[in-house]
Amino acid sequence: MDMSSPHPSTAPVRASGHVVSAHDQIVRALAQDILSGTLAPGDKLPMEADLLVRFGVSRTALREALKTLSAKGFLSVKTRVGTRVTDSVHWNFFDKEVLVWRVAIGMDAEFRRHLAEVRRSLEPTAAALAAKHRTAADLAAMQAALDWMRREHASAQEFARADLALHLAIGAASQNPMIRSVAGVIETALLEAFTLSPPTRAADLHHDTVEAHARIVERIGAGDEAGAAQAMLAVIDAGYQRVEAEQSPAGKSAN
């Protein structure tokens, strides 16, 4: 094998305490090549021999990885045509693995907009349903997450986890299994989005952010469906606008 290849080996490695198999590493690497545009829709996959050199695995392991990518809609295999990257309409971003891979290559402006649009269509409805169906246990879970947000003044990551816990508790309180499932799928993207503009960097921003979330919980507790939906929409829009302002050229230069 040519050990001078610029691509990393995919022998099993340990990540976050877990062994990641060669199969999983190949799937993730090729999926991220496709998601990032390195391999564009319509492109033929590199020759099998080249992929074997790149990844340093057996032909069987490589072919199993390609089958996985085909099953996820990334690749189309046709006799005498070869293996090609499919059009993006076939990529399922509500597959949790796909979304994790997409988040890992970066939250660009288009992805942030798409995530905000999904949130605006889903989370206000979840909040309204939570106001209708919430139980005492649901409200306790929301309050615990809110208290966690109030305590987190320093760690952007921990504040984001607390924020996520609140949104997931609201999804659970909706009593709609489809909403709960979608919330569970997009939690990786939400957690990453919540860390882009951490409220922990300024005391007044921290206070205002927590109080805006507290209004959602208050309206849910009061059984106010419309008020809960509006409070949720206000939180989503405020967070999105803050991130976009900071990610703009002017915002980046100011920071």
C-alpha cells in the first residue's frame, strides 16, 4: 500500500471513548465529500483502486460502505455507468447521521437559514401543543432546564445544552410523537447553532435570553397556545438575527 497518500487511514480509532469502525469512517468521509461539494451531484466516484489506497481497507469493507451510502441516497450504482453522486433532492437531512455529517463540515449561511426555517415551522406549533397538553411533569422538566440556563453564566457549551434541554422538553410536552422525533433528529444542529452566538458573553444578553425563554414556559404553563407560539417564534427570530448579524463581514470585523 502507498503510505504516502495524503488521506488519513481509516483503521478503527477511538473517539470520545468509542471505537469507530473503518466502515463508519469511510461512510462519513465520503458523505462529507459529497455534502461539501468536493464530490458534486453527477460526479463519478473515484476508481475503486484509488479509494482502496485512500482508505487502506479491504475491498469488502469499501463495498459495504458504498452500499450504505447508496441506501442513504448519496450514490447511484448502475451497470456500465459506474457509481455516481445523486442529486441533493435524494439526501435525507432527517436522517440523524446525515445531519451530524452536515453539521460537522460547518454551519454556513444557507444551512443556518434552512435550520431557522424548519424551526419556525415546527417549534411554535410544538409550544402551542405543549400549552394544550402539558402535564405537571412536563412543566417541571421545563423549569429545571430554565433554571439550568439561569445558572450558566460562563460556559457557552453548557448554556447551549441547557437551552437544548428546554426545547426538547417542550417538544416532549407537545404529546405529538412526530414532533418529538424531529426534535430528537435535529438536536445536533440545534446544539451547534446555539453555540454560534453564546449569550454567556454578556450579562445583559444572558438575562434577556433567559427571560425570553421564561416567557415561553410561562405561556405554556398558563395554557395560552397562541402566546406560547408567539413567544417561541420571538426566541427563534432573535437568535437567528443575532447570529446572522455577527456572521456578517461587519459583525466579524467588530468582533
